[in-house]
Amino acid sequence: MERILSTAYGLFSRRGIRDVGVNELIESSRVAKSTFYRHFPSKDDLVLAVLARRDQVWFGDVVAEAKRRSATPEEELLVIFEVVAEWLSGGGYKSNMLIRVLMEMGPEHPLGRASVEYLARIRGHVQALAEDAGLERWDMFARAWHLLLKGSIISAMEGDQEAAGLAKQMAISLVERHRRSVP
């Protein structure tokens, strides 16, 4: 199963969902057709597993690294952009499966809906950090912060290698606007 997931992750990241067929996945994974279908009865089942893997990578790698480098929730909100900048410089934008699947399949398709749910999970994490940091209007903050993150990824896809750094500078201003005023 791991070989199939890794192969699919790589192929889907580079070429999208629709451009990769099941036969290619089976051949590239070097598994028997029966093995493939035993683990993944449909291509959509495989894509859902790949999206779940992407979620694990985000929270297990990006968020965990930002937490490790941060002393406070507010700092973590900004350090995430540094970690994302490193990820993007290594070509991470090519594997932003959540945005790619949502764009390719649309929000009404089950795979698009799954992407929306995973993206909402990221936004929920940001909202919790904003609350822990004592910021005001957590929901609005999280939406704006998430726009900066997604925008930096799309900009990286366009070739802007400084996108995440610029997004971090904008996030600093966003944090300042949402700080609670002390009487």
C-alpha cells in the first residue's frame, strides 16, 4: 500500500489527478492489479488516501516544525511562513495536493469537498493559535492568514521565490491589527 501511495502522491503532484490513469499507477507502483484494487477499490479512494497523507505531512512536518521553532502561539503563526518558504524553495508548491485537487475537481466533487475540509482544518488550527495568542476576531484573522498562505503557494507556482517571505511580512501586519488593545 505504501508504494502505491508514494507513487500516486508523486504522479498526482506533478501532473494532477485527471492526467494520471489507474493503469499507469499500477505499472509505476509495480504492483499487481488485484493488489491495487484490494487497497484502493477506485481511483477516488486512492486520491482520498493521498489527501489524507498530505494532511499528515502538513501537521506532522510544517506545523510541528513551526511549533518547535516558536515560543508562543503568535510567533508560531509567523514562523509557519518561514517553514513554508523552505518547503516552497524545495519545490513544495508542486505537491500542494489540496489546492491542486480543489482547482482540478471543483468544490462540489467529493474529492474537492475533501480538499475543502482539509483546508478548513488548517484554518481551524490557525484560528486556535490566534485565540491562544489573545488576538481579536479569530475567525476573520484565520481567513485572512489562510488567504496569505494559499496566495504564497500559488505565487510560488508562478515562479515567485519570495512569496512566503512577503506573506510573512503581511502576516505581521495582520497580527498587529488583530491584537487586543490593553486599556
